[in-house]
Amino acid sequence: MGAKAKLQQEIRQLAQQKNAIIFAHNYQPPEIQEVADYIGDSFGLCQKAQQIETKVILFCGVRFMAETAAILNPDKRVLMPEPSARCPMAAQLPAKLIQEAKTKHPGLPVILYINTTVEAKAEADVICTSSNLCTILDRLKQDRVLFGPDGNMAEYARHICGYDVVPIPDHGFCHVHVTFSFDPQIMELQREYPKAKLLVHPECDWDLQSRADLIGSTGQMLEYARKSSASTFIIATEVDLTSRLQRELPQKTFIPALKYAICKAMKKITLEKVKTSLLHDQFHITVPESIAKRAKTAIQRMINLTTSTETNSA
Ligand code: SF4
């Protein structure tokens, strides 16, 4: 047995001993995905976090994801192998900017992308993910909303969902997904594979979104590829989604649109750190109760609006 397989086996044994479930986001490195109990996009992980029975959730992803799991599960112990793994986009929207936007645009509901700090979430009426933004907007029944922090998702909300969106901040972005906009390699790939379907994440710029066969979350990309009769797909999102797609659908071909579209924050999680985390019961992710209570209302509202028929206004 190789060193990697041995480490993975030790992690699985430790998870069982500690009554822990391992969550991994789709952007985690393949060796982490392989050891996880559940792999998903942000919304899938949120839903799963409400259904588990183990005492411990070990979260392999970035900090806002672990905090969301902690908010939804105050009676569970949520651990992160590397607590400094933070989404840089979340830092672009401090709570103060939202408060200022509310003052400037009184009465507009605040929809925030899940890639935000807990302090920002506490200012929101409802949270959304890349998989449910249009559903949330449709069910809120408000023509105009405040939305942040991702400017390209704001474009998606305008063009695809059909709503008037006031962005906060003016130009929020994911540094990984904006790299797709200026690389001619995608067009070269389309020439090389003319029958390939182009799947694009809504954090990419609108010009690229408008050329996609599917604009969607990582979970929606997996579903699309599973059901599609096409055999080749060009994937415009963080590179490690491609490894999951290829592992789960080996009869199809997945080509990363850009091989260097790597989220360094996601790659801070390693097998060694996962083992240490389980072994030493670290690092415990907690959210102060007063903030958690307000943030939970907005997160729970997203879950209700997405999975049920709640339609009341913000
Ligand atoms: S890919 Fe972008 S939005 Fe996602 S965690 Fe990394 S920096 Fe944040």
C-alpha cells in the first residue's frame, strides 16, 4: 500500500473512532475528495449539514463553509483541518458596506452569496448559492435587490434571472474565476473539440457565461454531464471539479478550461492536516451566538425558499 492510501485508510479509521463525518467541497484536491463521506457544492453541503447524526463534522473547504455548518448545527463539533483557509472574495464585503448600502437604498432586500463572512450574513435577508440564485429571486418577488459580493453573479442575476440588481461592493470578484475571461485557450479548446459542451460557473465574466451550454454551480455541472448525451465537456471553474467529474463519469471526457485556475485557499487542506485534525480534535470552528442567530435566519430562509414553497417578501 502506498503512503497516500495508508494515510487515507488511517483517516477513515479515525473518522469512525471519533464519530466524525468528512465533508469536502468540489474544489478540494482529489486525495481529499477520495477520503470524504460527502462531496458537494455549497448548497449541497448546507443541506447535508442539517441531516447528519455524527457528533463531529470535519469540514474540508474554506472557512465560510465550516462556519455555515457550525451555524446550522450548534450542537455538533465542527472542525477544520486548516482554519486559515479563507475565501478572498468573502473579505471583499465587510458588514459596514452592507449597512451603508441599506441606508442608501432603503427598503431593498439584501441577498448575499454564501461566500461571505458571518458578520455580513447577519446583515442579509436571505443567502443564496450559485445553484439557487434565480429560485431565490423568483420566490422573493422583488424586482430590485441589493446583492453581493460577486459582480459576475450580479450580471447573471440580471441577464439570466431577469432582476434589477444593485451590487455591493461595486466590483466584487473571485480571483480564480475572473482569470477565464482573458484567456484565448478556451476558444482554442472549442476549435479542437467542436462537439464539446462548455460548462461555465456564474463567477466567470458575463462574456464567457453568454457562450456557455450551461451556466451553473459545480453540482449542476455534475448533473448536466451525467444526463447529457454529449461525451466531452470543457469545464470553466476551479480545476479540481474536473477530477471529480472524471472519477464519477469515467466514460466521458472532461477538459479543464484553464489548468491553472486553482483556488489556493482550498488547497491549504492536506491529508496530513485532516489526520491531525481528527487525532487532536482541532480546529474547532465557532460563531458568536448573537451573530450566529441573525446569520442563521438568512441561511435558513435560503433553504426554505429553495426547497419549499415559501414566497413571502423580504
Ligand atoms: S474559488 Fe473563488 S470564490 Fe471559491 S473559495 Fe476560492 S476564491 Fe473563494
